[in-house]
Amino acid sequence: MKTRTVPGRARPARAALVLGAGGAALAGAVLLSLVAGGRPTTPLEVWQALAGGADAYTTTVVESRIPRTVMGIVAGAALALAGTLMQGVTRNPLADPGLLGVNAGAAAAVVTATALLGPTSVAATVWWALPGALAAGLAAYAVGSRGGDGGMVRLILAGAVVSAVLTAYVQAVALSMPEVFDSYRYWVVGSLAGRGYDVVLSVLPVIAAGVALALLVMGGLNALALGEEAAVATGANTTWTRTAGLVAATLLAAGATAAAGPIAFVGLAVPHIVRALAGVDFRAQVPFSLLVGPTLLLVADVLGRTVVRPTELMVGVVTAFVGSPVLLYVVRRMREAP
Amino acid sequence: MNPDRLPSRPPARRRPPVLRLGPVALPVGPRSLLWCALTLAAVAGAAVATLALGDLGISPARIPAVVAGAGEGTEAFVFDRLRGPRLAVALGAGAALGLSGALFQSVTRNPLGSPDVIGLGAGAGAGAAFVALVLPGTVPVPLGALAGAFLAMLVVYTATGTGLRHPGRLIVAGIGVAAMAQAFTHFVVSVMARDQAGVLSAYINGSLNARSWEHAAIVWAAVSAAVPLLLYLSGPVAVNEMGDELADALGAAAGRTRTLAVVLSVLLSAAAVAVAGPIAFVALTAPQIARRLSGAPGPNLALSALVGALLLVAADLAVQHLPIGEGLPVGIFTLAFGGVYLGYLLVREWRKGVL
């Protein structure tokens, strides 16, 4: 903890500066995402294509990159905010949106759908993955929060149980039905490619609800950061903050996972960056994570499109390989009694 | 540590009997011994069932003769080529996993610890995937898995900066390495041809299909080699559970004990991975069950090994004979069973208000 002990006291000038820088970085990432790819284009060509003055080929190339860029913005924002909420609510810097079994729930639903109906399009998968992810997250929450004394260990263990059982189910179905395995192995990597506007639109209401709920609880998270007893002593309603925060995190993570597949590490790593840059005030962290998440995910996607040209690395692979070293670096700075 | 939780003994109670082997002295409780005997009987029962059930089963009366090498025709073939090696591997790998988990949980003082948590299984999977994709046919997949497991442990070891002494750092670094390894495995599985990918995927879940006597020899050699070290370590490890400061004060060198125990735990797990692939949850649940059965403090090494062997043999039996399990890798079964067991454990402890 730094010298400031009251996290509620915001510093408007610094917050504005940080948010401005975050916005600029996101704009740069969006531009990069439109410019880079299998056929490199220049920013000028992108501008011409958007304004309607480029040749048909360039226009097609640039336009094909718009949906995945939009997908990257939505999924990145949702995952980052979900991670910030999870870490804030559990007060555990290693909490991750996947902790409540959201990924396993989405996977189980996708596998069930493919097994029953045969291979389907990405857009159709969303309608299975979304309820599956929500159900798993809420089931873990319902089991883990019984008693209501805020035992976060229970919650995390309940998430682990839900994940283990669902993963076993997914593996069993996938390995006994080759055609299910065939579509599952692509889904499970996590990618922004091939997602049209319909996919984005179908998860947008869920994600918007999650964001709205997050904006409502971000003040309460500041109180929660003081610790359970101090928070209660200040008159904060910790049960409401925790419940709403976890529900919002589940909505956000479910929306992102349903649309893009399980993407590792954005939810875990972004909150650390956000805390380092925006300070401990959640009223700054929440909006800032909405900027940093998309920036990172878009940059990862651009890396995946460019490093192994002409093929592509899925963004889920890139985020894991970029995010893990960050985590390993953080480990070295962890303080622990010798 | 909460002082209320320390086992408080009435002063009049007798000290437990002690088993002495040269420089090693181990306390032996009658309850532990009883459960060891019962578990051993259950393992024997499961082993007989593995050999006897099914169309090609060897009749139980003939099993001693067949095991002694006096089997004829089909019996000998079933024992030597099909079920014998599979059973031996299951027993050895189960015992290795049970020991590995018991050591790891004891020295990290974390009931959810096992070498899987620090990325061993995921590293093994990635190693197997790498070999299958980049060097198909030239290097055996288990060798790749072993190399992957060791590489993952090396990265974890380097990343912590302080070696294996700090459990917190170990587990966080393990999460990172596991995520990287898993992403790589998913990627390889997604770019491979479908049939190959299916075979690889089955291996990565941990499977006992088509084992040979060489596999059994590898894992049994590892377990036997570990026994003297385990005898040497069991005392210091039990002292370690009381806290680093107390252990140091008693002359048990907490840091060194922990490093040794983690290394041994990783080696035992790696031996199991090499012969059976990364099998989920056995290393995690076996020590938990053992601890509850014996009611004794300390790592309960012998009972954990027996419970581990029992779990794996029973899971393999289920996979071979339950209609839903047919042909699936045994690792999926242990994952489901382990998940349910973990859930049961949680609910039970909540009822008691412990957790």
C-alpha cells in the first residue's frame, strides 16, 4: 500500500490525464487493427477506404477488419472489467473471470449444442454459450455464497468444482464424438476472427448490463478494499456490493467468452496494469479498464495476424504468451515472509 | 496458524508407538495401521477385479498361478499383454501421485496443492503436443511429455527467483506457466489433422490404454527409488507443518526440507506423467482422503500412496466396464470424480462451519 491510506480520495487532474492517455492508446490500437494484416495497408489507404475513395480491393480488405476490431473492443473491455471486479470483490490479485466456471460452462454448452445439432456457425454457437456460461457462473455463486458470510475461499473452490465437473463432461463428449471434437478444438482457443456484427450484437445487451452494474458498485468496491470490518463500520452495504460485483463480472465474462471463446489472461493481467497506472480508486479503475482491455486485446490480435504471416495465431494463444511473462515478472516482486 | 486448531492432547494420553529403522523413527498410530490394511485389501480387491472382469477375464482361482507365470493360452496373453501391464502401471502411477500430492500439500500447507497446480501436467501436455506436431514419429510422445514437464518446472523455478521455498510464489508462477502451456496445447490441437489431434487429446487427459511392462518398470523404479528419501523426509516434513519458525527452532531447516520435498514430489509426478499422461485430481484427493481416514497429523505418506493406487485402479476399472466410460481416457473419470469429491468435501466442511 502506498502512502495514501484512504482510497476514496480521487485526484481529478491525474485521473483525467490517465484516462486521456488510455483513450489515445485505444485509438492507436484501433487504427493498428485496421491497418495491419495479411495484406498490409497504410493509414492513408484506411482513411480513403472508410471515406469511400479507395479501390474496391482495398475497401474490401479494410472493411473485413472492422467487425473483428469491434469484437476486440467489446470483448477486451468486458474481460478487463470483469477481472477488475473479480479482483476487487475477492480482494485477491489473482482472481480471474474464469474462476467462477464461466469458461467451462460456455464450453459445455457449445459441446452439447454441437453434439445434438451438428456443427453450427459461430453466430449460432453464441446462443448456447451465453446461457451456459451464465448458468455455470451463477451456479458456482449460488453454491459458494451460501451462508453469506462472504467466504471468498468457498466461492473460489465452488468455481473450481463446477469447472472440473464441466470440463470432464466436455472432454468425455468431445473425445467420444469426432465431429464435436473437431469444432470444439477451434472454439476453445479463443479468437476474434470470423465474428460478424450479429455475434457482437447478440452479446452486447449482456455486456452493457454488466457495465452498468459495474458503474453502480464501483464506489462500494472502494469501501470493500478497506476490509470487511472497516467497510461495515463505514456503513457500506458489503453484501450488495459483493453480489452485484460478482453478477456483473459473470455477465461480462459470459458475454465475452460466448462471442470470442475463452481468452486467457486479459482479465487477470489488465487489472494489475490499471492499478499501477490509475491508482487504487475503483471509480478510476473501472473506466480505465474499459480502455486498457480493448487496447491490449487489439494489439495481441494484430501480433497474431502479423508474426506468422501468411497464417494467423489465434488471439487466445497470443494473450497467454504475452500475459504469462508479465505474471512471472509480478511473481518476483511478490513479498512473502522468508 | 490459529492456536485453537492445534491438536490438543490430554496430558495423560500415551505417546503413540514408534517404528524405528536405523536413524529413522516414525510414529505409527493404530488407526493409521488399520486403515492402511483396509486400503491395501481394497487395492487387492480392485486389482483382482481388473484381471477377472469382462469377456477375457481370468478366473479369480487361476490368478495366483497366472501371475506366477504358469498361465496358459488366453490367460497368459491377457495377463502379459493386456491387463497385467495396465494394472501395474495404474498401481504404480496411483501410488506415485498419492505420495507426490501428500508431500506437496504438507510442505506448502495448502490442501489444494499438487504438482498439477504448479503447471506440471500442463507442461507435460504441451511437451507431448510439441513432439506430436513438430517431430511426429521420431520422438516418443511420453518422452516429450516428460521433457515438457521438466521444462515447465524449470521455468517455474527460475521465475520465482527464490527457488522452490516460497509456496505462494510457486503457485502464482505455476498458474502463468500452466496458462502458457495450455494455450500452446490448444493451438497445436487446433492446427493438427483431426485423427492425430484426437489421439493426442486422449493422451493429454491421462490414459492407461495400451501400456506395456516397460511403462510399469519405469514408474515402479521411480517409486522404489523414492522410498528411502521418503523415510528420511517424513520426520522433517511433519515438523514443518507446525510452521517454519518452530521447525527451524527444532533444527529441521524448514527451507531445505521444503525444497527437497517439492523436488521429490515433482519427480514422482513426472514418473506418473511419463507412463500415464497427466491424470487429474489423484494427487489432490488421495492425501485428503488419507488424512481424513487416519486422523493423524503429518503427511500420511503410506496411506496416501495406497489411496492413490486404489483411486486410479478403481477409476480405470470403471472406465473399462461402465457403459458410459467405454474407451475414454481414465483422466476424464478422475477429473469428474475429483470434482464431485471436492464439492462433497466443501459442503461437509461448510456444514461444520470449518471453512
